[in-house]
Amino acid sequence: MARQLPLRFSFGEHARLANFVVGRNAACLQYLRQLPAGGGESISYLWGAAASGKTHLLQALGHDADAAGMAVVYLPCAQYRHWQPAILDELEHYPLVCLDDIDRLCGQRPWEEALFHLINRVRERAGHRLLLAARPPLRVLAPQLPDLASRLAWGMVFQVQELDEADKSTALQLRARNRGFSLADDVIQYLLRYYARDMASMCGLLDRIDYASLAEQRRITLPFVRQTLQQSPAAP
């Protein structure tokens, strides 16, 4: 029976596979959908630029599995300084384990050893899956522990491709609809033209706009968006 983690990490409120804008990631998404049922490889590695969608995918997969009653763990390894490597002990008991930002563990020998042993233990358990994500491709990740590099190379590897402008527009509309409002085309073009174009920043802007609209009971129009974001250093 799986142990209780000393820390609990919730999945993103809006992170779902159903609302992931696929773009050039169709093969990756099709593959990931197999993992909760024990399909695919024991070890899988996603890599890609910051805000390319890796965290969304890990959290969405975990959320969907959790909603289906499956025991699942998501750990954001960017927070590793708050833990001990022993937090990875016995995670192989969970059918699905998602570790985000594992590049943060590289160069930390105790963490590399803990991850190495976790990979070995997961591979010994039929149907259990370990999904890892990081920014660099495996050839650049370069952990200090040679055996860890070889273990990571055993599994399936996908690059999470960034969205083009049309897909970002679709993603913004989908995010807005999930929050209960719509965006006019001129608002979307304004955001894409004048603000950081990565999806994490875009979603942060939508949250600010939504909160301001609710607080002021105002419709989300281009003049309102300009007014709401005017204090941003990126505002025109």
C-alpha cells in the first residue's frame, strides 16, 4: 500500500488534457493518454522550453488519473530545497508518478542517486509509470551520475513544442471560456502584440483581467484591458 506523502501538491485548477491546445504535440498527447492505464514505457521524459506546456501536461495527466480514483503523485522538483531526497522513497507504489523540473536535481548527487533508484524500482513494478519533465533534452541534461543518464535513455522521449500564434490565440480563448468569459479578437491581438508571449505569462494576464472585471463589474473590452494592465512595464 502506498505511503502518505508528508507534503501534498495539488494539480492546477485548469490543467486538463481536454483543454490542452495540441498544436504540434498530437503524438505526445496520444502517448500520454496511455500512461494511467499502464500503457507506454515505464519511464517517459518530456522536454521543452519554459512555459511550453510540460507542467500543464503533467498536472493534467495527474488530475485526470486522480479523478478516476487512481493513486498518483505530482512533485514540482523546483522546490527540492525544501525536502530531503528520501521524499522519493517508496513512490514506486503509486501507479503514476509525475516529477516536474528534474533538471533542478542534476548536480545534486544525493538527489541523482534517489532518482536513479526510483527509476529502477518503478521498472520492476508491472504497469507503474514514471513521467519526468525538464527543460533540456537528454543529451544536454548531463547528470553527474552516469548510471542515471543511461536509465533516463531507456524510456520514451518527447519534445513539447511551443504553440504558434494561431494556437496561442485558441489557447487564450479556451482559457477565457473556462473562466466564464470570452475575448474579442482585438483583445487577443493586443495581448499577443504587447506582452510576453509565453502561455504562463498570458494566462497570468487573463487572471488579472478576469479579477478586475469581476471586481468592477465591467465587460472585458479592449479599453478596459488597456486600463487594467496600464501599470505593467510592458504596456504600450
